[in-house]
Amino acid sequence: EFSTDQAQVDTAIIRVQAATTPLARMTAEQALRQTLESPRVKLLTQFNALPEGVKFLVELRAEMMSMLHTEPLLATLEADLRALLVAWFDVGFLELIRITWHSPAALLEKIIAYEAVHAIKSWDDLKNRLDSDRRLYAFLHPRMPDEPLIFVQVALLNGMADNVQAVLDEEAPVLDSGEADTAIFYSISNAQRGLDGISFGNFLIKRVVDSLSHEFPGLKTFATLSPIPGFRAWLEKKLKEGEPGLLTAGEHRILKTVTGIGAKGGLKALLAREDWSGDEAVAVALKAPLTRLCARYLAVEKRPGSGSMPRALDPVAHFHLSNGARMERLNWLADQSPKGMHQSAGLMINYLYKLSEIDRNHEAYNTQGKVALSSQVRNWIKG
């Protein structure tokens, strides 16, 4: 009842193939496009006019996406819904707002609930993230005015941050934001599961950079302090597979000295200890191999992309590289939270958005799969 009429589609295709003039073909193609628009799309479109209708469809798609592996017949409906949402959530319709401590309480509660990178533990924690040397920006849609779609948290600092606990420290002195020379994007959270695959994060970063540049002309550096969510899982897979040459001869010797057992087994045993980062001898022994392997994971390991173009295996790396950033600096024990240690052995990375290089880096990565690297990251890869 709500699908396309197959007989009408077949007839429309025949008319396209039978067209003998440009005008006849154009008319036949237009008729085919209309025939391919299913009744369910027309029904879904009507929700745009209803109060909370767009929000309902976003939530509906989120629910459908969780069911696709068991209900494959939903795939066509989900694809139709995604196509509508792509059109409705074009970046031209989105409003960039700065969220402050004086924003509506309901909106602040949603920021706490939706924060996906570094959990907001309390109202005091949120207030610290909204202080005068911090900024929080979000994209809103006019049909969902009370729902952040995606939001970014920024710290205004002197120099590039190398530790997220220091950035989030509620006891740290407040910097005069007018004296800051660096803007650090330390958290980007997609707030709506139903908008997965509809990308506007790159536009958010560009808009925020533009806003900050106008507000603080003294800012010279725009960079991230980013998590590396897939590193530990990738490393443990490599250790389980017993990949030859995973560790260098020097790393073998150091790890064997510290653990008294084989290097790969010793590495697995040390990482299994929840307190290893507090043991100075162990932390020193692990720094070189883990940082080198993390550089390899980020810059060298790939997954299939669209067409034949490979993409960075790490999803956060892919996001920033596709937006024109450069892998700038790996930071040892930069996130010692349980989540940070579990995901990446505490390692984090700065992606640098150098305004004069963004377009070139974006083009090289998206057309050639080429990753922009600093000399520090290159040196770690070489070992």
C-alpha cells in the first residue's frame, strides 16, 4: 500500500528508453522520478507540519536503526526517512548558538545527558565548562528548538593542551580569555542517534572557528585534544594474532626486563593491570611502544572507504582528517580516566586546524587517502 507501484515504474522506464528526442526523454525521466516517490515518503513528509513531528521522525529512525539487523525489511523505510532528514537538516537551516550558564535549565540538562566524550559529573562540572575561558556551541534546528543536534566544547588556553584532566580541573585558575592564543576543541558530541550518517560536524567546527576568531583576535592556534577510541581494541587484536615485528628489538628488551617474561605476553600482562599508569617504571617502559603503535594505528591502519579510497581506521581520526586537520601531537597519559585508559591506554592526540592548510589537507585525504602528519607523529611511526 505504501510502496511504489512496480507496474507503473516498469512502464515509466520503458517510456524513458523509448524517448527519441531530448524533450521527450526529459519528460519521461520526470515522470519516472514521480513514480519512484513512494506513498510512504509523501506520508512521512506531512510530519514536518506537525508540532514535534520532526522530532518524532528523528526518534523513529533511531529506533529503526537499532532493529535493522533483526528486521531487514525496515531498510527501505529507513533509507526513505534518512533521505528526508538529509534534506530537512541541511546546514543552511541550522542555527549556531552559544550555550551559557544562563541558558534554559532544560537545555543545560540535555547537554549533561548527551555529552558523549567526557561525562559531566555535576552541575559544578558543567558550570566550570561554561566559565569565561570556556565556550560551548551547539547546532539547533527550527523544528527542534529545544534539542541540541551536535555540540562542541572549547577551552581557551595559552599553548596546546596535553592533558584532559587539566582542562577539566574545576580548581584551575580562570584564564583571562583575551590573553589566550589557543582554542582547544576537547569534546564534540552528536546528540541525536536518529541523525547518524547526516554529517554537520565539519560545518560546526568551521562556524565556531569563525565565531572565536571574531571574538578573540589574539587566537593563533585552533586544535583539538581528541580521544583515540579504537586503539586498545586494535592493539589487543594484534597481540592475540601474534603479529611478527609488532615490537622492536629495543622494546622487547625493555619489556622483558620489567616483566621477566616474553615481550608480547609482558605487554598484555602490564596493560591488564588497572594501576599500571601509577607505576613509574612500568609507565616508562610502555611509553615508547604504545606511542609508536598508536601512531601506526592512527596514521597507517586503514579501512575501506567509499569506492576504492581507504579511510583512517579510527573514527575520530577519519572525522578530523576529512575536515582538513593535521595529526599534530600524541600525548602520553593525557586521559587517565577509566574510559581513557580502557579505550587508548591514556593516549590522546591533538589535531591541528591550520587555516592556510585545511583545504589542501581535506582534498588530499578525500581524493588520495593522504594523511597530513607533523614531524612528531612521523618520527613515532618510524620508531
